[in-house]
Amino acid sequence: MPILRKVLVVDDEENIRLVLQTLLAKKGYAVTSAQTAEEALELIEQNAPDFLLADVRMPGMSGIDLCREVRSRLPQVTVIMMSAYGSVELALEAVRSGAYDYIAKPFKQDEVLFALAKAEEHESLLRENRALRAAAQTAETFPELLGKSLAMQQVFRLIAKVAEYRTTVLIQGESGTGKELVARALHQKSPRKDKPFVAVNCGAIPAALMESELFGHKRGAFTDAHADKQGIFNEADGGTLFLDEIGELPAALQVKLLRVLQESVVRPVGGTKDTTIDVRVIAATVRDLHKEVAEGRFREDLFYRLNVLQIVVPPLRDRLEDVPLLIDHFIARDNARLGTQVRGIDPRARKVLVGHGWPGNVRELENLIERAVVLAEGDVLAVEDLPERVQKPEDAVALVLARGELSIKKASRVIEESLIRQALAKTRGNRTAAAKLLEISHRALLYKIKDYGLS
């Protein structure tokens, strides 16, 4: 269920408070009331409302002074003033004190509801502007890592906090979420940014060659060792080494990696002397290392040595509000890289992409946009430019099962949203008829439409 918007009504006239409480409660607001400004301030301290409806003239502190105090303490609260002494001067004074709107008494119910609807829209625009500003700042700070979602903002905060330290970081997340980008951001924001950043995929190097690749070898150490070779750790000296897919590291090498992390020395294959190194190690994995440790496939002591600081990169399906931002970024980047002239994406195609399940995460979206930009018939991406598998999304139940989602709560939301979409499509947007098909009340459907961001 969506969170109810909270309204505090402040008026010394009891009948006004009762009328507004009844009206707003019927319209789905959570309403509380106060008789004086002083009482209102106490209530606000306990539980800040989204909107404040306050009379101008009350015993004790006036509504104007209350407005100034609330705007000073809690600028996010939207204030609407009311008065039976309507005048242009009073309305201007209310606005100068920080009020968003002004309603003259006696008022019609529709006037109050309209003022609140405007205030909600205004508040929504402010939130969107704040999110866009945050996204713009993020784009400057982490040019390849984009996201205005709370989940990604948390990732950015963690990067900013831990980047300057030498401490080992373990990055976890599904394939395609951008774990290497997080590692690069950590390097770029660290004092090591002018030193090497070396990335190696532990699952891509044959086990027999892994030790030589990581630590180097001396001439004659094995059959094909015709000369000394420097290892990856030495290449990264002074900088950062990113060990991707660390869960694939063979057991024998896990012991040797642990020694390197603990003592900051490496010994090449066939060598007799240790070399001191200064390398920050960042590891990443798609595996559940807790489970790997429990089942004996990964050393517990190495896990705890790697997992000093952990950053979890969320899957794209858990931050769908970032999809439009990523779409625009990939279109602009592909135009610059490929010489294409795509101006953007039409609303229908954008909506289809936002509604997709993204099992391949950001990498899947990146590749899909590149394909669409190359194959597009016009200068704006349309639904027809998208792959058929995206144009015709899977059944909601099949999609949930394909994701391996075991949360009943999350799965229920996916299925519920799918059913609402189908009901609205079948009734051509008739919400009353759709509510009957869904066997829920019209009011409940309106709440769910708002909750899922459907139109």
C-alpha cells in the first residue's frame, strides 16, 4: 500500500477542523489537527507532516509566525494559509513568510483539494529537481556510474567514504551490475589515482598459469619460463589491483593470496626472495562467499581478510528509476562513439524499457541501446527498434521464476502490477471496470496505480 500523505490542520475554530479532517480523510490523507500554533509546533516535532493547513489569525502565535517557524525548522513541509480576512496584502504577507498558497474563507471543498493537489505536484517537481541535481553531481564525480536511486546513492556514499583508505574492499553483485566501474571509481577517488589500476578476471586464467600471472616467475621455474616475468601484483605496485570473480580462485592460491594481503610481500614462482609491494586489493564476485565458506570451497580467513569493507551493487531491476538516466547516457555515448544521430527515445519505448526485468542488468541495457541506435530507422528510438523479447515481455510469473526470486513480498508486487496492467489494457483505461475485473475496490486500485507509477 502507498504511504498516506500527512496533513496537519491548525485552526482555533472546531467546526473548521472537523470539516477539513472529514474531507481530507475521505480523500486518503492522514489528518491530524491542532487548536493553536503552539500545539501545532509540538505535533510537528513529534511527527512532521507533508502539508500544513493553518489559519492566519489565532489566539497566541499567529499563523504567519507559525509558517515562518515551520519553514525555518522543516523547509520540506509545504504550508497553505487560510483566512476569513481575505486581502491582497494578507496573501502577499503569507507568501513572503514562506507559504506555498493562500485560501480565503469561507472556502469550497474543491478549493482545498485543488490547493493540496497543486502543492503535491509542486513538491513532486522539487523532489525530481533535487534528484536531477544529485544525478548531475554524481555524473561529475563518477562519470561512468550513473543513478539517482537511493540504492545507488548509498553506493556513491560508500565509495566516497572508503576511497582514500588502503583497506581491502569486497564488491558483490550480479553479473552486469558494474562492479568493475565501482572498483575504478574507488581507484580514481583515492590517493593512488595517478598509479596503475590493474584488473584481472580470476575465472579467465587457467589454474596452472594463475600463480605465475599473479606473482611472476623466475627464469627456469618451469618448462616455458625462458625469462624472468613480472607478476600482476608488481605491475600494480603503488596502485590498485582489481581481482574480479575472486570466488574462482583455486584453493592453493587462496593461501598465497592471504599471505600477500597480510604481509604485503610477493615471491615469484621459482624465486627465493620476497619483494615488498604496496598494492590496494579490491575483489569482486557474483558468488555468495558466505555459502562458499560454509561449503568449504573458499577459505574463511581469506574471506574475512577481503571483506573488511563491503559494497553491494544493486541489480537494475531494483533501481528501475535509473533506467531513463542510463538510456539517455548510452544514446549520447553511442552517438559520439559510432557517429550516429539518434536524438532520443519515444515515451512508449522508454516505458517498455523501464518495465523490463533486466536479467542481464546494466550490461544488457547498454548492449540493447547500442543495437537499437545502430538499427534505428529514424532519429528517435521507437518500440519497433527494440528486440522482440523486450517488446513482448514474459509472463510475470515466469519472469519472477526466471530471476530466482524467493521473496513472496517482491514476487507478489511483480504479479500484482502485471495483473493491474492487463486489467487496464483490457478495459482501455476504465478504472472502474478494471477494479471489477481485479475484484478490488475502485479506491484500492487508484492507490495501487499511484504506487506502481502506472498511467
